[in-house]
Amino acid sequence: MKEEFYNKISEVSEELYYRALTRLPKDVVDKLKEAYQQEESELGKKILEVILKNIEIAHTKKLLVCQDTGIPVYFVEIGDMEVSLPKLFESIKIGVRNATSKYRLRPNMVHPLTRKNTGDNTGIMSPIVHTIINTQLKDEIRIIAMPKGSGSENVSNLAMLRPADGVKGIKKFVLETIANAGGLGCPPYIVGIGIGGDFELVTHLAKKALIRPLGTFNPDPEVKKLEQELFILINKLGIGPMGVGGKVTIIAVNIEIGETHISSLPVAVNMQCWRGKRAEALITKDLHVIYL
């Protein structure tokens, strides 16, 4: 691909980072409005009212929904086209760096041992870029920015269960993870769950589950059934909005699966706070950009 293509990647990555921090997807806002109508706790309902007002003000005035600008995470779906992955990663890094400087975003990324801040949200392995082959896109590329706040990320969890634990064991692990999280990750949560694969893939599946629009279900009927069952069970925990107690602890459960070893049952839970922030765009081969 020509240099203009990678320049466009940088431009779009910059814009998506900012959009994800200042406006929430319609499906997330709709679920929060549903939560407000369903919540029976007076304090929980008041918190949801404040959350919805905050979203409205941030969108209208182009302000950050939250001060936590997150870990810069991108999902890139590549169609039937030739793309240089090193150039793709570098282009997205430039976009993150530019967005941090242009919009004066809080720099979060630090060296894990020295804690030295890079100052621009980039550095070793940052941003985090997940590439996915999607032949349905033909000669297009789809970029999704999902800045990941530390509160919800810190209460995420992984377990290497035994096959004998089965669905019952999966439910137990998920419920324990959310019960232990309480209000630390800013509920009502969006819960991304990965099941299968290996130690590495299962965590990727859990995070990938978070980019699926809320209100949709996994096409596998058994997985869909588990999503529906977990949604009911988790909300019975009574953690409520921001952990003050109430009927609404989560607004969605999304599960992604992968084939796994006969003697393995990996399960990962990636929590997302009520913001559910993500922004996406489609770039065509002729560099036309459609923000979705």
C-alpha cells in the first residue's frame, strides 16, 4: 500500500481515540437508559441519572466522558488486501501520539517496573493492536478503538479450568470474579467472556467480545443460552450501579469461543465499565473514510 494509506490510518486512529473518549456508542447509551428505567434502588437510579447526564454533556461539549483515557487498544479487521503490519502498527502509534498531544489527553502508559511515563500513551507494545482477517471486507480495513480503563481492567480475571468443571464451573468462576470486583470497576459492567483456545487466545476472545454491539448474541445456540443465563445470575448479585446496591449490576454479557484442547477449559473475564467506550471507522482502498 502507498504511503497515503498509512497516513490515513494515522489520521483515523487519532480521531477514533478521541471519539471513543468523548461519545459513547448508541447501543451502550440505550442499555444505560434501560438500566435507569429498570433500577429500583433510589440511590442506584440517581447514579444512573448522573451517568446519563454526564454522557450528554460530554457529547454536546466534546469533553471527556471520564478522566481515564485508558490503555490505547485497537482492533483492526483487514479485508482482502496487502497491508504491512509493521507500518500499520507504527501508523496507529502515530495516531495515538498525535491525539494525546492535540487533545491534551492524560498520559497513562508507564514502564511496568520503573513506572516511568512515556508522556504520549505510546511505548513498548503500546498501543495494543489486535489484527483480524475479515475476508467479507474485500479491499477495506475496519479500525475499532477501545481505550481500556484501569479500573475495569484491574478486576478482570483468567482461569484454566478442568473440562470436568463444565458449564457449572464457568458460571461459578464468572460470578466469583464479578462478586470480588464489586464496585471497583465502575458498574454497571459490560462483561466480555472468552471460553476455549489456550492461555493467550482466551484473553483475546474476552476482550474481542467487548466490541460486539450490546443486545446481540453469539450465533452458537449453547453460547447464547449461557449469555442469557449469566446476565440474570450476575444481576442477582445486587452490586448495583457503582457498587451501591441495586438491581442492575451489568448491562450486557458477550461471549466469544474457540476450539480448545481435549484436557483444557480456559475461561477469561474482561470487565468493561459503564462507559463501554469504542469508536470505529471503515477505510476503503481509495481512502474514503466512513465513521460508524
